[in-house]
Amino acid sequence: MNNRMRVAAVAPFMVIMLALAGCDNGLSAPAPSASPQTPAAQAQPTRAAADVLPTDAPAPTSADNSPAPTDMATELPTAPPTLKEPAKPSIIFDALKKFMGAKTYRVDLSMNGKGYLGLSGDDTQPDPDTLLFDLKGDFNGNDGHYTLKGFLTTLLGVEADTGLEAMLIGDKGYVKGPVALLGADQTQWYVLESDQTEAITPPFQAIDFLTELGNSNADLTKFAKSGSENLDGKKCDLYSTNESEAKKALSALNPGALPGVEDLSTVQNASVVFSLCDDGYIHRVQMSVTAANKDNAKQTTDFSINLHVYDFNAGITITPPAKSVPLKPIEMPTDEVATPTP
């Protein structure tokens, strides 16, 4: 392997999975892998590493031996997300389907964890309630402009309370420095190559999460009205379900975003609540789960996720920064041993 490692190797959702699941907390966490994401009018797709030209492979050339232009249209999937029609009509499904037609919206998405996360380096001691990540952003088509804060950003060399600011516009990414791990060492905007944008892609995105939720094995007809609230100037009904269906809904999460999602035998408690408002949109999804160490049931870890989506079809325009400089690939050390030349 060439030691010129691309920044895409540290995609945020992979980083957080390694940080949490890699600490021997007894949860069964799958190896990091890209979820079956497909771009829609609401989210920039995350590309798997296999889709990127290896850095040690020769670049394609044209007939005159000059570098051939990269055809991004052939590299990025273009099919919009689709929802499979349920066997029974569901008001929740109808709201999810309506969301698929929204071109613009704003998102507040946060995830907290506490218990035996292993963040302190001592697996025998529980961690306090910790903001793992907090995403706030505007989205228009495939374009997004957002800030990301929390524990995840510390793994990129950025203070949790400061966070980082980034954009995804077309096939380009932009990040505002300084971001130490990315080599963005100045207070200015940097433009990323297409295979580097994965490093600034949110851990999981509203369009992907809600699509997977609609296509999960959860029976959405079993979500019943359980309360009401006023949210975003709307009157909203709360819909919740039993723990069995809530566990099924957890499968909508990217496996790399939450340890134990695929090993639901470790889940002790789970809940999912939708806020369905009088404009026909789901404005909030609240999820919580308690997972136990399979070797020590007294060691538990709690996660809570709050997805707030609003300002549907508002006049949101995502404009690239006026000035930006290329982000250079980072030289990363490897464990390779040089072979002596005979």
C-alpha cells in the first residue's frame, strides 16, 4: 500500500464507531462499512473506499498521454431513494413519503451516550453523559452547509464546543480550518477532492435514516398516538410503539453509527417517538436504547438520538465559499518494512 493515505480513510461515522466499539465494552459492533446510501434531493452520498481510485494506482491517461478527465457522473450513483409500499396503510409511512419530496430543509441532529463507552480509557468505569455529535445544517438538493460539534470532532483535532464548518456542493466538499487531522491548518476554507469529502460527511443523514426507517421491518401501523406538542409553530401528534417494534426501527441506523445495533440481543430497552405535525411532515424523531455488555449485564450503555427536521421547501441556497485552497493529501506513517534491494 502506498503511504499516501487519503483523508477519506477517516470518515466520521467510521471514526466514531471505532472510538466507541473499539473500546472493549462487550458490544457486538460490525466492521465499519458504508450503508447502502443513495443520493436524493436531500443528501450528499457517501462513497465507499472501493469507489475511489487507489492512490498507488496509475492515473488514467488520454491518447496524448495526458491525464484523462474524471467522469464524476459515472462515479456517483444517481438513483433517488425509494420507499417500498407497506402491506397496510400507515400515517407514519405517508409522512415519510412526503419528506422524500421536500427539496430543501434544515436539520438539527444530535446523539448522546453514557455508561461503558470506554471514552476515558478505563473500561471498568462508566462515562458521564457525553455529546457524541451535534449536526446543524441547511440542505438544498445534494448540497449542504452545516456545523458539526461534539466528541467526534475531537478525533479530527477540533475542540468539541468549537466544532467544524463544512459544505457539500455537487461533487465537491469544503471545510473551514483549522482542522488538524485533515491538514487544514489555517483559518480559511479548503476545497476537498471528491474522494476526500467522505471525511466531512455527517455520521448519518436525515434522508438516509428516514428512508431506511420506512423500509425497515418495523410495522409502522403499530405506532399509535401517545401525546401532543407544539413544534416549529405547528401542532404535532406524538406517535410511539412497543419495544419490539422500536428494536426493529433501530435497524434503520447505519451500523457504523451505533455499536450493538446489529446485535439486538444485547438491547435491554428501546423507544422511538415520532412528532407528526399538521403540515403532514415528521418534524422530530426521538430514539433511545440501552445495551448491556454481553459478558456483564450490569455494565450498560445508553444512547439517545434526536433528529429535528424543519423549514421544508424553504428558500435555502448553498453557495460555495468565495475563496478556498486545495486540501493536500496527508502523509500517514505505515507499518510496512522496506525490503532490501539485492
